[in-house]
Amino acid sequence: MKQLLNGKLTTGIGVLSIVGFILLLVGATEVSAQFRMGPQLEPEQAQAAWTLAAQGVANELGLSKEATSKLIDAYKAARESYQKVMSGMMEGGGGRGARQELIATEQGKLEKALKGFLSDEQAAKAMESLGTFSNESDRFLDVLAGFNLDEENLYKALALVCTYVVESSKAMSAAMANRDFQSMRTARETHKATLDGSLYKILTPIQLITWNRATAPRMRGGPRGG
């Protein structure tokens, strides 16, 4: 009887471990999808958000007006292409491997376009944030656009969002490489808290309330947090 119970207990633990691993894997997939393929904006909002993202990077790189215009055009074209390709893939089906391959292809196209008018170093720097194709950052930028910030504070805010995107992307890539799926959510929450804290120095109290409500994590099938 004792051996039978031990056998059942061991089997039960094994099953729970497998179930737990699957749940963590699903959670990791949802976080990654939220980062790259989360809720999308309306076309006009998306175009405005992409423009802001490129302007923020151009400001950090100290680009001329001509180069800034080229960066905006290149990034908007890349995002449009990315959306079209990903939409087709989602309709036709495809696993994570296929999705990663498509992402890499679209990233390569953008990097090649950027190297047409930027130095290799500038292109690499720009790709750190723009190459993530993050719908989450689109949503953040859309919220900031509604605040009508003056130029100085706008560029400060754009730089903060850019840093968030870069650091979050690195953390999630590291978590996936180490199969440490729980840390993916933790990293995202930590970097988001840092972003929120930094924006306290830029936004008004009313704007902060709007920001926190609009950028709180969205749970699938449930209401927005905040």
C-alpha cells in the first residue's frame, strides 16, 4: 500500500509539473505576443505612434531633418509590411518558429533600409527599439500623443519609452533563452514601474492618472487594469 501511494504521489507530482510547465509556457507566449502583437491601434493612431517612435530615435541620434524624415518613412513602411505579413500568417496558421522567422525577415528589411542613410552604428542603435515592432509601445506613444506635451517634455517622454522598449525586449529574450518564463512577467512589470516613476517628473497629476489607466496590463478576455 505504501509503495502504491508513493507511486501515485510521484505520478501526481509529475503530472502537476507538466501542467505547470505548460501554463508557464502559455503565459510566456501571451506576454511575448502582447509585446509584439498586442492590441493594435486604429490606422491613423498607429501612423502617429510610429512617427513619434521614429522622431524620438532620431532625436537621440541627433539626426538632421532630412535623415529624420527618411527614418520616419522607413519605419512606417516597415511596420506596415510587418502588420501585413503577420496578419497573413495568423490567418493561415503557423507556429512560433515560423513567426520568429518572419519577424527576423522584417527586421532585416528595416535594418537594410536604415543603413541606406545611417551609419552602421546609428542603424544598430535605431534597431534596438524600432526593430522590436512593439504594439505595446505604440499604445504608450498614442497615450503620450494625447497629452500635447511641449517639445522638450515630449522628447524626454519618448526617450523613456524607448528605454523601456529596449530593456524589456532584452529581458524577455533572456528569459526565453533560459526558459525562465515567470521572470518574463516580472521583468516587464519592473521596467514598466521604472517608466511610470520617471514619467512622474514630466506629466501632470491628471495626465499620470490617464497614463496609468491607459497603459495598465490588459488581460485576455477581461477588462483593462487600473
